Amino acid sequence: MFELIINKLKDFIQGIIMIDEKIGFRKFVKYILVLLGIFCLFNLHTITKEVVEFVIDISGEIHNEKLRLRDEYMTELTPLLSELRAETGADRILYFEFHNSEENLDGLPFKYFNLMLSNARYGIPDVPCSTYEDVGSGMYVYLFNSLSDGDILTCRGPHDKSFRMRFNGFFELLNQNDGAMQFTIFHVPGVKKPIGFIVLEWIDDTEEIDVNKKKISGFIPRINAISVSKFKN
């Protein structure tokens, strides 16, 4: 077997030497490339069709894999958010994610956020995801910049002038859409940048909420660990 391989290799080398002596190896390579070009030209439709089908198949497999990871992510995240709501005594917890799907005329993307999940204690209605769909984040850029610094921010109701003046419009967004009177908000870290944010809501403002930021901070690495495990790339 080994001798057969050696002999085949010798024949191949001798063939290359013979080609080089008669027409030159570089010219031989050019001839091969020309023949390949002619072959591709006459089979362009078939080749193009096969390439397109291959790309579609690969894209479909990648998309399906991402959908599977998304389902796993939400399945693992849901009980953790329920636990966080119960530990903090909030009436409701909302999980939002950022996305961008359009650009302005200069090519700069618009940034939006969508409600992905709502979990409420007994007797408190959940919020339909359609309530917050494609909400532009540009109006709340100062809020999200503060969250990017790792801040955990709290609004203690309609009379919290400090929060409402600093982050104009966000109290109104929640209060008018789901009736929240007090809330705490913080970013959900991702692999490279925040993928969204979480809001803990209270629908009563007769008593000022007691927010345990240390307890909330303990949940953030657990939430991040789920996202990193699913979306490493």
C-alpha cells in the first residue's frame, strides 16, 4: 500500500515536471483557470441556483438554532424574574429588550425596546407585550445612559420630582400604559453590551417602597449568566 502511494506520488511529480518543461507550470495553471471559467459560464444558472440554495439552507439552520436558544433563554429566565419579584415585594416585574431594525437617511440605526415578559403577583394583572412594542428609546436616552453606568434607579411616585425632572417622560410612559405608581429600573447586561432592562413595579403610592438594591444586585449576575450561556457569539 505504501509503495503504491509512493509510485503515484512519483507519477504526479513527473507529470508536473513534464508540463513545466513543455508549456511552463504558470501557463498550465492559467489554462486550468480559463477552463474552469468556461465551465462556470456554461453552468452559471445551475451553479448560482445551488449556491443560493446552500446559503438559504445555512441561514435557515442558523435562524432555527437562534430560535431554540431564545426559547431556552426565556424558559430559564422566567422563574428567576418571578423569584426577583417575590423577593423585592413588587407587584409586577417587566422584562424589556432593545432592538434596532431601521435607519435614518444617514444610516444611523434607530433604537427601540419591546416588552418581552410580564410577571405579576396574585390579584395584579399582567401587562400584554403589545402594550410596549417598538418604543423609541431616544426620548429616554439620559435614563439609559445612567443605567449603562450600573445605576439602579427608583421613582417613588408622581411626587418624585427629582426622578421625573431628571428622566422626563418615563414615569408617564409606565403610569399611563400599565398603572405603575412606583418602580425600580436597572439594565440587563449582555455579552458585550446591555440587551435590555427590568422594571419592578408597585401600583400603590400610599406607602413609599423600600428598595433593597443589594438584593437586586445579587440577581443581576444570575440573569447575566443565562444570557451569556445562550448568546456567547
